[in-house]
Amino acid sequence: MKRTPMTVRGAEALRAELKKLKTEARPNVIKAIAEARGHGDLSENAEYHAAREQQGFIEGRIGELEDEPGISCGGWQMRPESRGETHIQSANLSTMPIIAPAYLTQERDRKTMVEGLKISRKLFGQPAIARYIVGETVPGPEADSDEALLEYCRVNGSTVYHGVGTCRMGQDEMSVVDANLRVHGVDRLRIVDASIMPLITSTNTNATVLMLAERAADLIRGRHAPPATQREQRPKAKERVMEKQRP
């Protein structure tokens, strides 16, 4: 798998936060995002969060703290290719649906997570932070093969609750809503949430859902965006501000 370097912006942010480790006693959260351009690169498909806690996380599970001070690093795959299923069990609204996420069923997902753990180890092996680390507790030095790292992912990996796509937008047989968010074949019914996204966004889904809701409100109220030619003729925000500041 091709590796690409971290961008300058991400590296500078990480370096600035690592410098604080020398002087700050309070818990601190740092975020290093490996970014790249071009489909297929591992670094465009991963996000890393490192948190210096008064306690580290037990076996890497978020929310369960160890007794000793430590630092945890978690990697997230931003564009997973594995596809799960959601099924309704009953017409009774109180009956929970069947959710089968099918994590790590695609080879690229498995490779990405294993490489993500290797990158996490590489980050903690850098001189600026390595001198503060006594040793690795999880996955632990005994996890010295791709197979062992993948098994750790299977056992300890978890969702970050950004599920999308179960009612995706489109015109094919598997799509549920059209471009106006209307359910195919059902009158006076729209779906407005993350389930209509054909693909997951490369970040938290919250802001995208807010914009979907704004768009749905316009559609329901009959508001339409101006033609592209009109939008292009509008002055940019910076130009409007400069115009107001002129004497």
C-alpha cells in the first residue's frame, strides 16, 4: 500500500501540541490528521486522535480508564468500504431493528486499520514524545504481525456512531429517496437525516445533516436556489465588506 507523508498543516499542529506536553500538567487533547490528495492513498482515509489523560484507556476502549497515567491514540478509517445492513423486525415501533454493520469485511478496510496502528506506533516513537513513554500496553509488543494487529482491531474496534446510507438518495433500485428527499413510491413522505447520504462524509456527520435539514425546509416551503448565473453575479462576502468600508 502506498504511503504518503503528513501535510505541513497537520505536522505543525501536532508539533505545537507535543511541545505543550513539557509544560502542561492538565489533561490535553491533540489531534493529528494525516491528509493527502488522490484517491487510494492511505493517509486520505485516516484520522488520528491522541489524548494525554491522567489515565490511559483500558485496552484502548474509550471511556474505560486505567489506574496509571498514560496517553492513548486512536485511528479512524474515514472512507470504509465494508457495507452492513439494517432490517426492520416488526411493524411495532418499540421493536429495535436488526443492525449488522459487517465491519472489516473488505480487504482494504482491514489493511487500512492495520496500517493505522503502525502509524500510531510510529508517531509515539518520535523523539519528542517517546522519552515520556515507558512502554506500550495495547495492543502490546507481542502484537508484532499484521495478523495480530488485525485481531486486536476485531476485538477492540468500535463504532463512532456516524452511520449513514440506509435510505440513500438516488434513482437506482437500491435507492430510497429522490433528489428532493421524497421516498420513492410513497406520497407526502420525505426522509431528512444521515441515512440518505449515498456515501459517508470524511468527518463528523452533524454539520452535513444540518445542511440537509435546511435544504429540506426550502424544498417543503417551495423555495428554490437561484440559477447558477445569478449566483455567479453576486459579489463575494469579502467584496461586499470592502464596498461598505469605502468612503
